[in-house]
Amino acid sequence: MRRATGPADLVDTDQWRTGEVNVASGWRVKVTSYVIENGTRTEVDRSVLILGAVSSSLSR
């Protein structure tokens, strides 16, 4: 888990970031599911969760 430090951490598109100042806050959590069988780790799935996020784009 890490704190979101910019708009790109929340949304992968630039379409809404048209202002001179673009900020974001929230938490980005990467979840990796895996299975261990006979001592071998096999990745099953990866997900990204965005929690408590807010973003803003302002023009002066």
C-alpha cells in the first residue's frame, strides 16, 4: 500500500486533467493472489484498489 502522489496514480487518462494545477490524494493498494504448492509459488491474480481518492484540476 502506498499513498497516491499524483493524478496518474488514480486514473490512467489525461482527458480530465486540463488545468494548470492537478492534484490527487488517496491510497493505491496492489493485491497479488498466489498459491503455494509443494514449496512453489504460483501467481494467480493481480488487482489494484484505489481507496479514499479525490482529485482536482484547477485553472488560474
